[in-house]
Amino acid sequence: MRITFNGAAGGEVTGSCHMLEACGKRILLDCGMVQGSREAEARNLEPFAFDPASIDALVLSHAHIDHIGRVPLLVKRGFTGPIFAQAATCDLLPIMLLDAASLAENAADFANRDRVAGTPEIQPLYTRDDVAAAQKLLRPLPYEIANEILPGVTLRLHDAGHILGSSILELRASESPPRTLIFSGDIGMKGTPILRDPTPAPAADLIVMESTYGDRNHKDRAATVAELGSIFEKARADGGNVVIPAFAVGRSQELLYWFAEHFDDWNLAGWKIFLDSPMAAKVMGVYDHHTELFDTDAAKVWAGRIKPFALPNLHVSASVEDSKAINAVTGGAIIIAGSGMANGGRVRHHIANNLAKPNAHVLFVGYQAAGTLGRLLVNGLTHVKLFGADIPVRAQIHTVGGLSAHADQQSLVEWYAASPNHPPVALVHGEDSARNAFSTLLHDRFGTTVTLPQSGMTHDI
């Protein structure tokens, strides 16, 4: 068994993509989009480090774009094998990828308006037709059932507790001797609303493990919820709007969950709450279709007086006109919109409309990758250029880390510690500062052999 790291390695967090070779077969683990600066995202157009046609199967950990965003491109460039993922991930995937394809097509159309005669026409990364072709290859699987996906290669999915359908991948090869690889995907925090807690790490010969927060711990969840309440209280006193960049899958639904649970004590009845994300609205339908994946607390909230997806003052923007109309609301609005790192999508318009207002608040509730607008604002950027305008940053910027869908350092340690044999680890999906800190911690506490893969590195198991 051998693994080659082709993405989310070398200190990068996005672009998850790893190729496993076992029993004479090649299995790709994730095929995500590189996110961040324009230079980083331009790499998505580059050729894959392998021939897509040579891949026998693709296995997806979950439906975030940095883990699935290049799947249609893989198919477009020659991959024809099956795509295995948890059933909810299979339902979420076309929602996410059709949105990405639409953005790519619109960006190409816009760029071609200014194309100089005689120069090649700019093509989108992929189209909605490419998404449809990829969708036909999906093979939904349940949790905790071993399936032989290729001769000699067995796959078992475990709940990762990160977003709906997120999975820890356990791949076992019947070689001599047999070998087992665990790919953590993204591990969630215990107690995350709606979702069940992550399944503890099984025994393995190697764990390929995320390390996004390998160098820090999140604020206590109860303290985080209290902080959210205080931000809304201050924003209400200031009379401005609250803009919340949030991913359409996971974070948007979690926020609505907290709004339902604290509707009265946060005085939310006095706000207009906007979910300006048609994609997030579609995702809510997938959540409703997979209530069997909810934890017991979520079942109680869904049975309560105020239901998360049916708040009495919730307005879901179904059209561009609905989105634009929000700009007329000068105060008393909570606006949840994508993307979560403010690097694209409708939220950029809401940020542009509110950023110069001292009584406005911009609330970041998740990880902000290097080079994104979100990271720049969190780091104290004083002026932003958006839609051709230079906008001073006068709004109050908040970062609430305790809502992260990623396990923090202590939770990652606890997840790994549960593995019966404390196997070697390859740390991916983390900046170098996080990887280095977590590597030292694993070595000092468990004597673990830790590899910090660079992109293109091959590791024999």
C-alpha cells in the first residue's frame, strides 16, 4: 500500500487530494479545490499530477468545496470510475458543485466581454454539464458497513461529525500482509449542534490526519454561545446590521439552530434574519431528508416551539432581487450569506454595503484561509477594494472561534488517542505552524512517528 499526497499538503489547508495505491488499484481520496488568493485558485486549472483516466475509484470524505471542488474537472479530464461517499454527501454534492460551476461559467463570460480580438476565449474550470456527468458516477454508502469497492480493497465509512454526511475513511487492502489506512477527512468537535460526535479513530497502519487547529484550542462552546448573544445585544444597541459570512453546508444550519434555541434570551424577535443563500436553502432540504443522522439534542430542538429552519422572522432570499433588496435595510438585520471566507458569493456585496458603517458588525464564525478577504479583515485590514470601490473598514469585526466545525488541538489528541495501536501519522490539511505544533505533541505524548508531507511526496505503508 502506498499513498501520494497531491493536495492540502506542504502547509496548505485546501485542495484535499491523495492517491492511494493498493492491490494493483489506484484510489483517489478527495479531489478538492484550492482556495485562497487569486494565485492559489489559479492552480485549479493546472494539470493533475496523475492521469485521471488511470484512477480506478474516487472516495470522498465530505461535501465541502475544498474536498470535492475539482471532481467535475477530474471527470472532464478522463476519470470514469465510481465515486463513493456517504449518502448525505451524495445528496449535497450536486448542490455544491452546480453552484461552483455556475460561478465559473459567469466568471468566464464576464472575462470574455473584455477579450481582445484574436485571443483565445476563456473557458470555465468546468460546466454544469460536467457536474451532471460526475453525478452519474456517485455510489452512496451508509456508515459502518464494510464494502469491497475494488477487488481486494474494502471501504468502511465512520461519522466524522464535521458536516452532514462527513466521513472518516477506513480502507483495508487484502495484501500480504493486509494493510489499513485511515483518512480522517475533517474531524468535527464533540457537541456540535445537529451532528453526532466523531467516531473514535480505529486501529490502522497509517492515519492521514487533518491538523487545521493542531496548534490551538477553541473557546468553550458555552462561552462562545454567550459571546454570540453579547454581540447581538451590542449590535442591537448600535442600531446597525450584522453580516455573517457562512458556508452553505454546516455553518449556516448551525447558526439557525442556535437562533432557535436562544430565540427568546437573545431577543431575536426584534431582528430581521436573512439567509441570503439559495444553496443553503437547498442544503436545509437535505438535512430534513437525513434526520436519521441527527443527534438526540437536535431531535428535541426540532420538536420545539421555534424550529431552526422555520424561524418566524427568517427570510430566505430566493432571487438576486431578494438579495439586492437587503441593501435597503440600514439596521436591525442579521444577514447570513456565503461564502464563509468572504472570498466570493453574495456576502461580498453585504460586506461592501456595511463595512464603512461604524454601527455595523461583521461576524466571522469559521476558519479563514490565508489570502482570503476574511483572513485580511480578521488580521486588521483598514481598507478594502470591492467592486471597484475603496472602502474604509469602520465596522466592528468579530471572530468567534468556538463555533468551528473543525476539532481543536485537544479534540484531535483525544480522537487519535482512541486508536488502539497509536499508529504512525501523516499530517495534512494544516498550515505549517499548526502541523509542527501538533507533530511535536503527538511525538511527546504517544511516541508517534509523524510525517509532514509535501505536495507530491509518496509514502509506503
